[in-house]
Amino acid sequence: MNYQKIHDAIIERAKTRQLEGYKERHHIIPRCMGGTDNHENLVELTAREHYIVHKLLCAIHPHIDKLHYALWRMMNPQNKNHNRSYNISSREYQNRRKIHQEKIRNIGLLNKGRVVTDKQKEKIRKARKLQVITDETKKKISNTLINKKKPHRTEEHRKNLQKSLLGKNKGKPKPKRTNEHCHKLSLALKMRPEIICPFCNLIGKSKSNMNRYHFDNCKYK
């Protein structure tokens, strides 16, 4: 089967029509292959056409990982606004899942034993400083965490976790902290606002510990 010919036919048809209703924008030459966001490199496709085109691209270029990840995201809707008007068979999902697992495994093998240099650490640090999280985003994250259900763990599950953690850090050197680092940690802890549990009136500064042992989980509730 000539996958390239089918791909080109769908793209050419999309260039000469005007879609109404739900549509998705597609890069004719994918960005991972050097494509740009210019108008000439963009077409509007239906959700079904978009999915088929990405399947064809994966078949034409099976060794380009980013094409696979794009298709995998389309197979797994990311949010409630993801309008999917195509069906995925169980066999198709299974085959793509196997490919996905293999690619994830290869990434893990490539990164095994990798050492992050000081230059890379500085680059990551600068990028994080420039990242701005809006109040709206913070509120969404907060609401998600508040409404998140805690996993139910059986006694057997707890014992298995305990066994897996026993002796995990034996023989590993503890990280060395300079006096300057310790001083910064101390100042950061002092600057934290105090949190009071409404049931036992205990005052703490660690949000994680207070949420774990107090408020809704407080034994005096």
C-alpha cells in the first residue's frame, strides 16, 4: 500500500475546501521534521482525517519518535474538550501500546547512568526562573489536588511497599550540604506561613504534613 500517496491525496483535498463545525489544524510537514507554522504549511482537517494522516505519517516514518507520541496523544484524549469522531479498535490500540512501551523502554535505557553537567543544571535553573505560573493556573492545580481521591491500599499492598523500601538506600552516601545551603533552608522554613488545624489547634508550617495528619484526616475531627 502506498501510504505516501494516500497522505498526499488527503492533504491536497483539504487545501481546496472550507470546513464548517469542528476542525483541527495540521502541519503538512510536521514540526519535528523541520516544518514551520507558516500558513502554507497548515491545513484544516476533520478529527477523523487528522487521525488517519498521523497514522500514515507513522507508517511512512516509523523511526521518528515524535510522530508516534503525537498519534498516541490522539488515541488518548487529553481533556474533556478533545472531540474524537473516530473509533479505535482494540487490536489497533494494543499494537500502538506495544510500540509505545518499547519506545519508553528505549528512552529509559538511553538515560540510564546519565550524568547531568553543571552547565545543564544552570540551563534548567534559568528556564524555571523564567516560567510564570498565573493565579488561575495555581487555582486549577489546587482544586485538582483537593478533589483528588487518595488511593485505597490494602494491608498486603502496604507490606509489599515496606519490603521494597527496606534497605533501598543502604550503601549510598548522603548528600552533603554546605553551611550556606543549610542557612538558606533554615530561612525558607522560617518564612513559611503558619497553618492551624481547626480540630486540634496544632500549628505547623509544612503543608504536606498538615494535610496528611490534620484537617480532614485529624484524629480529633
